[in-house]
Amino acid sequence: MTRQFLPSVNGDGTLDEIKLACLRVGSAFYALDIMAIREIIRPLPIVAVPHAPAYIDGVITLRKAVIPVVDLRRRFGVNNTQVEARERIVICAVEGRIVGLFVDEISEIASFPRDEIRPAPYYMSGPDSEFFPAVCRYRGRLLLLINLKKILSCDQTIDAEKIQKQALEDQTD
């Protein structure tokens, strides 16, 4: 499953590294393939959308395009209502559609050797593995790779901080 999620290889059949955006939602850290990212912007005014799922903040207008914004804090069950100076909206393309992801921080873009990206731990073999199919370590942190397509297409509650804690416990055993 992890290999399907990672970008395909180059024309010569090799791809030694993958570039990931390292982001923070609440106190947990995640990674997102930069190939899905169009741009990263400072928060814009968000207009609420009636009857939208609870994790949809609303829509923004960016260069005359109306873009839905998913608050990953709400999507991942994080109770953080504080405004943070480093908050960003990550504009992504998912199956030809544009969506914004509201995150607490984008710490950096980093390159990871493919062999350092591991499949999700065994206890995430159920439905949770669809949301976070792989993990990697970076600067002492465990990053969960986000499967953006699954996170946006499912209404199932995602307790990402619990998953992160379980993954950390598994890594220290």
C-alpha cells in the first residue's frame, strides 16, 4: 500500500528521494507529498458554507477561484482554537479539484530517502491505515504521511493525535 501512495519512479526507473512538506496540526506532525501542493498561503477571510461537514471551514477566494478549506485541526479531532502566527492554508490538487488545508504550521520542505519511509505500523492495519499509509522520522519527530484523497473522501472521524501517540509508542518499543 505504501508503494502505491508514493510517487511513481522516473523514466530511468529510479527515484531515490521524495520531497515532503512537514506540517503541524495541534501537537502532532505530518508529511504531505509536495506533488499535491500548488501553493502555501497565509490565511485569507473564510466564508462559511451552510450544511457543510463540520471539518469544512468554508471557502476562500483566491485569484477569482472559490476554494473549499478543510480545517485539519477539526478533521483530526484537535481542540485548538488559538490563532497561531504560523497558520497557513495549503492549496492542494486532489483528483483535478483544488482544496485548501488549514494547518497550524508548515515547518519546511524536506527530502527523504525512499527507504526511510516505512509502512504504517501494524495496529493501523484497519481503516486508519487508509488515512496515514506510511511513517518516517525527521529531526527526532515521527511524521505520519497523509493520504489526502482518503482524508477528503471519507466522513469517518479521525483521531490523529491518538494514532500519532500509538505510533510513537510503537517506535520506542
